[in-house]
Amino acid sequence: VALEVKSRLDQGLLAEKAFDLETLANRAVEYRKPFTCAGGREKCDLACSVSRIRIENKTYPFGGACNKYYNIRQKLRVDADQHDLVVKRQELVYDQFAPDLDDLPADAPVIGFTRSFLMSTYYPLFAHFFKELGFRPITADAVDEQGLDRCVAPFCYPCEIAHGFFHNLLDRSPDYIFLPHIKGTQVKNGYPVSRTCPLLQGEPYYLRRAFEAYLKDGPQIISPVIDLAADPNAQLEAFMTLARTIGVRKTKVVEAFTKARSVQDELHLSMLEMGREALRMLEKDTDRIGVVLFGRSYNAFIPEANKGIPHKFASRGITMIPVDFLDLERVPAKEHMYWSAGQINLKGAEFIKGHPQLFGTFITNFSCGPDSFIVGYFKDILGRKPSLILELDNHTADTGIETRIEAFLDIVSRYRSLQSRKMFAGNGDISRPGLYRIKELNTSLNYDLGPEISLFDPRLRVVFPSMGQYATQALAAVYRGYGINTAVLPAMDEEDLKLGRGNTTCKECLPLQLTTGALLKYLRDERPDGEITAYFMPTTDGPCRFGQYQDFMRDYIRNRGIENVTLLSISSRDSYGGLGTDFIKQSWNAAIISDIFEDLHNAMLTLADDPQSALEDLQDAWGDILNGLEKGGKAFPDAVRQIVPRLKDIPHKMALADAPQVLVVGEIYVRKEGLSRRWLPERLAERGFVVHVAPVQEWIYYVDWLVNQGLLPKVQGLKALLVHKLKQRIMRKAERTIKRLMARTGWYVPRLLDVDHIIKTGEQFLSPQLIGEAILTIGGPLAEVGEDFCGAIAIGPFGCMPNRLSESILNLTMDREHILLVRKSRRIERITREVPILPYLTIESDGNPFPQIIEARLETFILQAQRLHEVMRRYQAGN
């Protein structure tokens, strides 16, 4: 405190005064009986307990969620309602632009809305649509604690609130509940891809499972898939589809949608006009400041989630402006920001960056996946301009929020004072050169503005981060075969994790932390002088966080002025096929054989007479495979044929078919990389299990499936389409050939991947329109535990959105009732009669050793899997 006082005195921010320390030390403070605030004319129902503190014969009221009693003490008159545009936003959505229901008949069917997630913006659209069709809209009116208790996964605060709203709505007994899967929302002049968070999209699926018992005799759930980022005709088609489920005529749907869309547009215009008016009033008095509230409509703008934060500012006389009240159409979007809310928030940051009277407060939530990246970008945009980040959950204390708001406003005041005296200039921006552009990757995400360089330039080296023992080595061998200089980094270790954590916020995914740390260690310890490093980092267009890894790294490299480093980023946009058909064919061979070798490795750990000797022989064979991949042509199939008899001669202590086998699914990096999964296959091998890790090929097939289904952009042009189809045939043929050859070793089960089957199994509980690993993580265990495997483990990084979504479904569907919905065989019927709940475990990894509770669950899982294996053997074919 003394140093801070000295600093402010030096900067002229405090006037020097004299204090008598003895008087201060001896001053008596007496605490009187507190009272409960009645709420006043604002009709606040928080019923805050307010302390009464008596000092020198004078009593001071102190505390409460707002600034009311501070204003009374200071004799300040503040009209909080005038300054709180967040409350006005709620009134617009749920009152002013809500439909008039007086003309509906008394017996009109009732349709319920939860008020969760995007209902806090799009309620007028949906409510008017159904009202025009003759339905009476009602909304949940509270977040029920009993609903929160139905959460079966460690969800973020908005997901918990969704459970509470849904329980409340069920108690109101509507005839229908509208629970849409909203894929994206429109952002004008935004990035072309605009998607919502996977947990927002997944709301109808996990709520159906969590409240399944309530819904058996309850209201009908209407859950259409709607993309509000699509053009109006595509949106209309989605509304047509939902109307058909309730038997409404096509002509009536068109009229209802047109009316509803018009009302929603009017709401948007009203919000923008209120924002403009607030700015006009603010700019009339340059001594005042305004605070723009960033976040999402469902965590920053609704009273059930924002902990009264807008009122805390407004009661201090500070105008609170929701970020979507700003006219952001002309503000450029951050490149490759594919989350809708991320685009709006980062556009808003650009808007306030140069406005001398506007400052930002960003409400986020604990373990929010998108915000683990967006908040960092937000801070980068604002530079040295002060902002306040408030991370809320169900247990956030009001006192801590008050303290942080007061500190923030003090910093803002100090910042403006220093700025007015020109004690620092600008916003700290510096010009940073763009990264090198890879010449051969013109079809991939490649928007750097630096000089161009060829993959075949001798100065360039492609550096691969480790993703398990085999996968990156195999891919690097293919690159070398094409004359590209490569290096494969060693297996991740604790130093990589420490370096990564030291150069990230630690809120991002574990794979990003590890790969960032590995790159920095390479640059520090191993990179030769004069090398231009291209770090291998694939990407995608969301909706999970993986697509942001290369953006984070690009910003990191630029911001720190790291020279001669770029990123090699192939993309799911073209099925990761930006380097030509021959290259893709050989890379596919590398993916297949590396997955097979991981299976061989895990089998030998458990079943070899001498595991150490067996693994040495396996490593020798792997060297031959790498040589074959690098040489290309016939060298690879020749190498495969040559190693088969050598591996076949390695002695077993048990046949593979008799061993208990466990399936590991989940996030692709964590399930493959040793440190991330904390050497789970090795630990299970010690208990007699052979682990099969879901292969890399599965994701590649899945991306092709998305292209074929039109869920990713289709291949354009007849020639490109023919090449795409030919590539898929070649992939299937190569998979069959290699796997059948390797099965002759006796160490490998030739499982031909059937992504269609996995998705058809998973879509009973999750729509395939929710793009990402969740449906694979759900479909795999549901389809295969009790068939080939005696248990499944889903592992992912801490806070992984697809993994938490999968957990919320699988925790409630790995039982006999649900298994028999998706698998109808006499064998599984008998097995589930004896084992009615099939073994399944979810693990979240942050790179540290598993906590005690996970260790206990793992031990329970092992016992359950052993039991299921015994039952499965009794009901083998022929028994």
C-alpha cells in the first residue's frame, strides 16, 4: 500500500496530506445489528444484509450488492435505471417485443421456452412464430435448484442454469417445450463461418437425457436444428421442418416466419438505436465514462447469471451498454474467429479501443471453452487500456465482485488522468511483420502477410510436435520422402508442460499448452542458426477449441517478435487434403500403419512372454516401416510384408482373442499422447487389459463423411469431385489391405472402421449436425462395449466441451435399456441381463497425475470391466 501511495504521489494522482497514526489506531469501531434492504423503488428482491458500523458517534450503513448506501453516505442522487441498458435489453426481449397473447383462444396449446442460452436474444423470433401458428408461448420464471441437481457432467454455469430453467418449465406443464439446436447466429461483416459453442448446441440432447424420466408422460419436445447464420431461405426451410412435426400447413409457416423475422429485425434496430443514444448522451459530458458489458446474452445480460453486475455499475452513475447495442457492422472481424459470440465481443473490443470514454467489462464463466481463447484476444486488442474480466460460477461471492469493480474504476480513473496529461501515448501498438506464407498451401488457412517460401526450400524445416510414439514419426517420414526437411520432437515431458503453462493463460486446452511448450523448447535448445521453422499445426473451423490453436500460436509468434517461425496448417475444409492426391495417399498409409503399431505395442505390453524383448523387436520393425514410407512407391507395402513373419514369431502368453480389451476414445490428441493420458494403456496392461485407442483414421473418415453429407463445404468442380471420390476408394482399399496383412502377425485385430455405423449409433442421442468428436465419442462405446470391448474410457483435456457433452450423454445411456435401443442382438440382450450397466469412465486430464477421485473411479472401472469380460466369454459365438 505504501508503495502504491508513493507511486500516486509521484504521478500527481494524490495530494499529500498528514495523518495522525495514533488517532487512527485508537479509533473505536462498533458493529451494530445489520438490517435487510427493502429494495427501494427499483423493486430489487435480493434482500441484501447491510451492516451498520458506528465510528465516532456516527452510524454508517455498509454493504449490499449495489452502490445504494455509498450514495446515501455521500449524498449522491443516482438514477440507476437510467444507466442500466442491460435491464432495458431484458425488457425489450421479453416484454416490448414479445407477442400479444390476448387474441388467442383460452384452449390454445401451450408451448414453453426455457429462457436459457439464445432465448435471451431470439425469444421474439420464436415466440411470434409459434403465436402466429396458434400456440400460447410461456417461459420459465426461475432457475430451480432441483434442476441444477440433474447435471451429470461438470458443466459451465450457463449449462447449469439451463437445467434449472428446464425443471421450472416442466413444473408449469406446457403441452410442448421448444428446445432448438442452434448451430450459429449471423454476425454482419463477420468471419464467413459463425458457430455457437458445442454445449449451447448440445442443450436439447443433454436435457432430454437428464430429465428423461420426467418426459415419459410429459410435454412433447420440439428440437429442430436451426442455423441462424444461414440465409433466410435456409432458415425458413428449418422452420418448415419443425412445423411439419406439429402438423402445420406450409402457407401458414411462411406467413408466421415472415412476421417473426420482421419483429426480430425490429428488436435489433431498437437495440442499436438505444446504444447510439447512450453514446450521444455520454459524449456530451467528456468527464463521464461508460462501461460496455461483454460476454454472451445468456451469461452477461440475464439477471439469473450476471450476479447483478450491471446494477453495481449503474448505481454508481455509470452507463452500462451491452456489447450488442453497439453498431459493429463496419468493424472488421478477427480472422478465423468462428464462434458467433467471439466475433461480436472482439468487434466490440475494436470499437471501444479508440473511444476515450468507453471501457470494457467481460463476464465469463469458469471452464468456458471459447473464452479460454477469446478473453486473451480481447486483452490483446485493448492493449494497455484497462478492462475488467469477471469469471463467474454458481458459487461466486458478491463481496469479491464489489471489490474488483471498485479497483477497476480506480484504475480507469488513474488511466484517464495519466492519459489527459499525455504521460503515455497511444495504445502500445507496434508494427509486427507477418509470418512466412507456405507457397504450396494456397488451399488451406493461410492468411499471413509475410514473405512466401516453398516447402522444398532448404532453409525450411517442418517440425512435428509429438502425438504418441508412432503417428508423427510416420507422417514426417512421408514428408521426407517428398524432399521436405523435417524434425520430430521427442515425447512430451514435464518441461514441455511447464513451458507451455508459463506462456499461456493455463485456461486453454492441454494440447495447446504442451505443443506451445514443445515449440519453445525446440527454439531455445535445438534449432540451428539460419533455419526457418514451420511448426506443424492442423486446424478446423470449430466449433471446438482445436481450430484456435494455430491462431493462438500465430499471435504468440507475432507479439513476441519471434523471427523465422511459421505454421504449417492443413485444414478440415478440404479434408486435410491441400498437398495433392499422391501425398495424401502416402499420408493415409502412414496414419493406418501408425495406428496399427500402437495396437501392436499395447498388445505386446500385456500378452508377450517377454514384453521388453517384444517391444525391441517391434521397434526394429518400425524402423523398416519408416524407411518404406520415406522411399515411397512399393517400398512401403514391401516393408509391411517383410515384418509380418518377424512379428508373428514373437511368443504370446495368451491369445489376443482371449484377452480383455478396453476401448479408449475422446479428444484425439490427449487419447494418443503419453503424458496427456498419463500412460493409461501401460497402467491397464499391468492389470491384464489390452487397450485399443480410437485411431487417427477415424477422424479423417469422419471429416470426409461431413463433406459427403454437406456439413462441410462440398468439393467444387467435376474434376475435384472425381478426385475426392477416387481418394475415398483408395483409402478404403489401402485400409483393408494393410490391416489384413498385419492381422497375420497374431498381435492385431483387423477392425475396419465404419464411421457410418458409429454415427448412426450415436445419432440416437446426439444430432450429427453438431460437428465434432462428441458423436464419435458417444457412438463408439454404445456400439462396441459388450461386443469387442469390455469397457470404454473417454479421455480429454480439462474443460473439453465435446468430452463433457459426451459424458452427459454416456453417463445416462450405457445401461441395458438404452443399449438395446441401438443394438438388437441375442448376445447383447443376454450380456446386459447379467451386466445391466456397461463399464464406462470419463477422465479429464490437465497433464498432472490423476487426482484421488479419478484413481478410485479407475479402480472401480477395472473391476467392472473384468466382470463384463467374464460374461462376454460365456456368450461368445458358438457357446
